[in-house]
Amino acid sequence: MNVAAKLIQNFWDRDARIRLNSFRDKALLIRQRNLDAWDEKQLQEESLRLKKEAKAGTPLDDLLIDAYALVCEAAKRTLGLQPYDVQIIAAIALHERFLIEQHTGEGKTLSAVMPAYLHALTGEGVHVLTFNDYLAKRDADWMGPIYRVLGLTASAVQAGMPLSEKREAYAADITYVTAKEAGFDYLRDTIALDEVETVHRPFHYVIVDEADSLLLDEARVPLVIAGEPDSSGKEGYHLAEIARRLQEEVHFDFDEFKRNVYLNEAGSARAESLLDCGNLYEDHNNQLLMALNCALHAELLLKRDVDYIVRNGKIELIDEYTGRVAENRHLPEGLQAALYAKEGLPSQAGGKVLGTITLQHFLSLYPKICGMTATAHVSAIEFEDIYSLEVVQIPPNRENKRIDHPHRIYTHKEAKFKALVHEILTAHGTGRPILIGTSSVEESDTLADALSVAGVPCQVLNAKNDAEEAEIIAKAGELGAVTVSTNMAGRGVDIRLGGGNPEQGRMVAGLGGLYVIGTHMHQSVRIDNQLRGRSGRQGDPGASVFFVSLEDELLLQFGDGITKRGSRQNEALEDPVLRDKIDHIQRTIMGQNFHIRQELNSYSDVVESQRRMLYKKRLSILKGETLMSPSEQRVQLFYIDKFWADHLAYASYIREGIHLTGLVKHNPIDEFHDQIIQAYEQIPADIDRESATMLAKLGGSNDPAMWEKFGLKNPPSTWTYIINDHYQPYLLNRGSWTTGTMIAYLLRRLARPMLGWSKL
């Protein structure tokens, strides 16, 4: 660390100490409010007093000590839980809108109750956003008695709930809901033609659980609501067959990091021959060219049982961070259809997009936001850059005794796998529980088979049986348990030594506690730390180690020559310089992904600002704030939705081809902004023109039957999905092209004047 970095680190450390001391002082005052002698009626009367003061405008800072003391007492009486000092400190930091890093097993769920209760006193509602439906329901049911004894209501929203039940759940004082479901419900509200069809009330205060996943890993993923799906697209099967007939280096090449694939000159000629389409690069073939590149991407870069599984005749994408099926997630439209064609399945994609919003933009709708996670510090700069959220590290209640061993590095995969199986057999022989984090469904199945042959029974948790994840993970600390899991399955579930049996827990502790083994490094050290953090809960003993080979995909893709070593060997490599290089690779990838997120945000920010302007007008019409007649209201809402959907389709179209205008003289992002701003400026006039025409047809009638006759209604059904922006065919993402790739592509373009200089 250089001198400047040390000075900055020292400043941060000093600032953090001052802040934590301030939090400790407040925690002491809360502890001194002894309410043991109060009966339940007195607790409720005090809660009612605080609620009246909050609604009268008393600053919540002034109510914090009394409110937190009430919650602590209520938790002790209803659940038998006495919050630790560090939980109270975490709760204070959450109120002050920090992002807290609180170790696994330290009780984030209870910490969140205190600020949730405090902010709910205003009557404006609090959302606690969770990672999945299971956690939303579990936490609402678990913490519900605390809120109820203090006179507040708590509920959980679940996917698939009837509209009336959702409205009731969102009307509660504290609502536990997944970030995605809350976002989808918001999108449904934005196309409602009647206020009674909406479920959300104005946003107020949100606590984001598993904040690193939701605010970073998932944040730039667009949530989408669309009309009825369209299963057309038979030409995709023909393109998939053509992609299979092309050969690497002969017809196509990869970019430096194998993130993208592109046709070379011979490949273009071969494709033109097979398609009988003439020059692929002429204007009229633009859509065909993009579809062909999607077919190449699906065929060559997306792997079954790694990036997706096929289940019940459908493609289900696997989240690269959790290893589980990403529910309702789709690839960008052309790529999704190409993947179905690759697998010979009827396409499930299609339908007109009616609304879209990224999780990042959705979360920014909350005036007050805070979050909590076990792993935030390594991405502190990104949290502050994107959300203006400062990270506070909460000290553990008990000292962390986990031993994190250095990576075991092997020259090739076979040596790593043999050493991995041997390590598992050795540890299992003692009865010590083992949790193994694998990179894919394919790897978890392969390892489970090898362990079965070796006589080691194991539980396998991957994207094929994610419904049982909580139960499986909860048992991972039992004596003799071997659990093979893809990445971070079972987030939010504590692993207790001995599975909660005290006597067995002491035996497991004597064996060294839970042993966590990673079969690979992740692109982010944050994800590695999440896996490590499953061990060493609340001062328990534990250990972690990662097995790495120089043939692992991460090092082959980004290793920059370190994989080209001498002869293979079966023993682990003991080379400090190599370890440093591997750590540097991981930090470099994290930086690249940060910049990719920034670039993708640059495309979506301007569309989101336009959406907010138009939605503000739409909301005032929906609420009847413009004194329009019912027919005028219905017509205006209908055409706002129609032209916004058209605008989204146009934005997608120009986004897919914007690199073509930027290859020579324009910045693609600037060009995108210019075009999308010009298009948006036409929308108000289009809405007014079409509305006037329709109102003339209606003749001023407010009869709903007339609205039905002229089609002034929403689609009979809608569906929601998530676009996985991690996968972009090279036409959509040229950020990772090498200079040589760009020059070669330009030369091909110039040799084939398909667009002409005027359009470049």
C-alpha cells in the first residue's frame, strides 16, 4: 500500500472509530432504559405515545432511544431474544441510512426490526426487501409478534398473491417482500387504468437485506412487464443449425476474454451462402445479422447445466452469483429466442414490452434507503458511487475464530479434482461437517457422483432442487454432513453446529467446526467471502479453503499468460508470486465489472428519467387530479401507455445497433442519448393527436362498453420477466473488443459498404 493509500485508510479507520463510538454511546442509553417492570399495556401506551409524536412531526432522531428500548423489551418477551449490543449498534446505523456489514449469524433480521419500527411510527409504511419469497415470509412471521405487541402490523408479499391480498400486505406498517416482486408490482401499477388496480402507496423508507446482491449483482438487471407472449420465430432453428456448421478460427473468432464471438470474413461469406441472403451487411439484413450473432453466442458461449438448465420444456437461467435458477429471468430478446432454438424448444419469448425498470432505478424511488449484508467493504467505493451509501463495518458479537487457509493452486483440473476429493474424504472420516461450494450444476453433479463412488453420502443443492435449499443448508452443520452446493444457495439461513443439537454441536466444535471448501474462485472476492462466511458463526470454530487450478475458466479467460507454466504436477503449487497474481486478476475483474455496470447505467439512465416525467403526468391523471371526464381520462392513459411501449421498443432497437454509428466517429452512448431524446420529444404531440381522434369517435361517451368496443383496455394478460444483462452478443457490447478486433471488423465493414459513411 502506497503512502497516499495508507493516509486515506487511516482517515477512514479513524472516522469509523469515531462513528462507532457515537453508536455505542446511544446503545448504552438504550440499555439503561430498563423496562422490565412494565406490563404489556404500558408498552403499548408508550408505543402509542411515540406514534402520536412521530405523526406530529417530532424528529425520529429524538424518538430513537425510547423506540429502540421498546423493541428490545418486546423482542425479549415475545421471542426470548435479547439483542446484543452490536445488534443495537447496527440498528442505529441503519436508521442513519448507512449500509452495514454484519457478519453471517450476527442477527441482521432482528437488527432491522428496530429501525423498521421507528420509521413505521410515521404511518407512511416501511419495506424490508429480501432475497427470496421464503425469507420474506419467514421474517414477517418470525418478527411479527414484536410489531404486534407494540401495536403495529407486519405482513409479507408473495409472488402470485391475488391483487386484494397484495394491497392489504402493502398497507401494513411493515411489509417484507422481495425486491423483484416489489418492482414488478410497481410496473403493474404503472399500466393500471383504474386506481383500484394499484397496490403500492407512496414509498417512504426501505431496508435492503442481502444488499450486496440486490444493490450490485442484481441492480442493473431490468425488470420487464409485457403483453401476452408470442411463440413465433421459426427462423431461429435455421440460424441455430447454421451456427453449428461454422468452425472456430475458420469462420469466427472470440474476443480477448471470450465474452463475445464474431464472424470473420470467411464466416460472413459462408453464412451468406447458407442463408442465400446476399450481403449480410446491407441495411435490409441488419436484423438477420443480429439474429445470426445471437445464434452464435447461444451456441458457443452459453453452456447447458452451467449457464442454464432445461426443465419441463423450458429454459431456466442460472444466476452466476448464487448458482440457483433465476426465476422469471430472460436473456435479451434475440438471445433468449436463440437459446430456445439451440435446444430445439418452442420459444417462450416475445410480447410487447409495456414497462421496464432496473432494480437500481426502482430502489432510487425510495426517499430513504439503507441496507445490510455480510460482505460490503470490498465494494464500498461502488456503493458510495452509485447509491451514496457509506459502508459501516459492525464488529462481531464474538471474535471470529474461523481459519481462512490460503488457496491451494494446481497446474491442471485433474490434479485439483483428485486433491479436492481426497481432502473431503479425509475430513469426512473424522465426522467433521463439510460445505462445498461449486461453480455449476454440472460440477456439483460430477463431484457428488465421485463422492458416491468413494462411499461418501452427500446432499446436493443446485438449481435443480432449489425449493429444498433452506432445509438442506440448515442441516449442513450436523455431524458427518457433506453438502455440495452451487455458490451461495441458502442465503439468509444460519448453519448451526450440530444442526441446533447442543451436545452434537460441542462434538462438531471439537472437530474444528464447519469446513467450507470452494472448488473455484469467483469473479468477485465478495462472493468468495460470502461462502467463507457460512462458517465461524457467532464465534464458532471453523475453516475455509479454495481449490484453484490454472485451467479454471476464470484464469484461462483473464490469466494473461500465468496459465502457461511448465510441466503438469499433482502437488499444490507453493508460489507467493503466483498467489499475488491470482489475487490481482480477481481485483482487475471486479474493476472491469464495475465499469461495465457504469456503462450499462449510462444507457438506462436517460430512458428512466423520461419514464419518470411521463409517469408523473400519468399518475396525476389516474388519481383524477386534472379534472378530466372519465372518457378523457381513459383515453389519455391508454395512449400514454401505447406510445411509451412504442418508445421502449424503439430504444431497444437503437440500443442493439448503436455501435454501428459509433465505430468511426461517434460515442455510442452520446449517440443513443441524442436519438432517444429526439424520439421522446415527439410523444406528447402523438398522445394529444391520437387522443383527440379517439375522443371524437367516442362522442364524449363515458360508457365502459364503448371503451371496450374501441379497444381502450390493457392486454388480457401480462407477464413479467428479468433481462439478464450479463450476456450481450458482441453487436450489443463492444467494450471488451481488442484494438485488433475493432480494426479487423472495420476493414470488413469498409470492404462491404453496407451502411455507407454517411450513416457511420
